[in-house]
Amino acid sequence: MTKQETIEIVERNREMLQIDPEMVYESAERAIVEYKEDREIPGLVEDRIAWIVTLSCRLGFVEVQIDDKTGSILWVRRSA
């Protein structure tokens, strides 16, 4: 996937991901992330190559991890 494709995935899914309309794109970088289907249940963790797209505003930030191979959303992390 390209950087632009991942940004577009986040923008298309903004409402579903409950991302505040005030948040604007800040950055996108590719990294190896730990992935687990259900983070609440103990079990194996696998490494995935993902794009981490960050959006922010004065209220905080959101990071969306997108699988580089499939384009699926792996995880969303929000600031408190």
C-alpha cells in the first residue's frame, strides 16, 4: 500500500472509527506492529507491517494502524 492509500482508508472510515471532525492528518509511517485479534484474551501475538496514520487536534490524537498487505484496520489508539 502507499501512504496516500492508507490516508484515504482512514478518511473513508472516519465516521465508523469515531474520529472527531476537527482532527486533521498529521503523519503516516510504516512500522512493524504487534497484532492480536482480541487484545483482551491472552494468546499469541504476531508481527505485522502496518501503516500508522496519526490525526490530531487541540483535544488529542488518534493513531490508526492499517495492515500494509491487506488494507484492513488493525487497531485504533486514542489519547486520553
